[in-house]
Amino acid sequence: MSPARLGAPRRGRRSGRLLAVLGIAVAVVAADQVTKTLAVERLSSGPVHLLGPLSFQLAYNSGIAFSLGSGLTLPIVLVVGVLVVLLVWFGRGVPSTPGAIGVGLVLGGAIGNLADRLFRGHGGAVVDFVRVGFWPTFNVADAAIVCGCGTLAVVLWRRGSGVAAVVPQPHLPGRPQDPVPPRDEKSTRVAVDHRSSAL
């Protein structure tokens, strides 16, 4: 089989993973923007309690995820813009389907919050509306970023475990030794005869 044919399935898998990254990102952005629009329209009059510590409460965050770094709108926009470009570039060669899912979630969340800062008229702030007890108010994009980072962490951890499994391990005391391969008696006899004739 020619090298071109061997490389075709690999290129096909990479193209499929890139499409998965972009598809997941688009889905996250759509869900994020729709829920934010609903939150702005329906929560302006006050919070809505759902169950236990969970409630919907409209808030505007000029920082990063979970209200961190408030007031740093311009630097955050620049950093997130660079992050989006890097994620798209990395998504072109993501090595596995779970990795593609993780990258897509993070990419979608980053674009969703970036769209708030650039296109919503809230002074560069992001719309947050999910409130869970003492946890800072967040949105769908924040949740996608956290889930995506968790997925990528698991993928990297599993790949690290796989590397450890294929690296030869040294023999330790009490550990059974690998069997010694049998020696070729004919080759040994020829070598001894050759050494005797040389003497």
C-alpha cells in the first residue's frame, strides 16, 4: 500500500476531530448566548429560586470566569482572543475524540464570553445568571470551560499512564526475571572450534 493511501485514514480522522471541535464549540456558543438573552429579559425584575441552593440571579461580570479579575476588560479580551486562536490551531491536530470534546468545550466557552464583551452593551461585562449557594455566579460558557479543562486533564493523565506502561522497567529485588532466551548450540560450537583453531 502506498504512503499516500496509508496517510489518508489519518487525515480523515483528524478532519473528523476538527469538525467535532468546531461543532461542539458552535453548540456551546449557541446555548450560552440563548440562555444569556433569556436571563437578561426575564431576570431583570429579580432572582428566581429553583431548588435548594440553586437559583437564577442576573449579574454582570467584567472579570474572567466566576467573577475573578473584575475591571480588567481590555487585557482579558486580548488574552482570550489569543487563546481562541491557539485552541483552533490545536484543534486541527487533536489526537483523540475525548481531546476534541475538551477542546471544543473550552473553545465554545471562550468564544461565548468573548462575544459578550465585544457585542453586548454592558461595558465589556459578561452576563452571569446561575447561582449555587456560596459559589460565584456563572453561566453556560463558564461551565463549558470548566468541563472542557477537566476532560483535557483526564486525557493528559491517561496518556501519561500509557507512556509509563510502555517504558521498560528495571528489575527489582524479588521481581521475577524475564526468561533468558535459549542459546543456539550449533553457533556456540562453531565459535569454540574457530577459537581453538586460532590458538
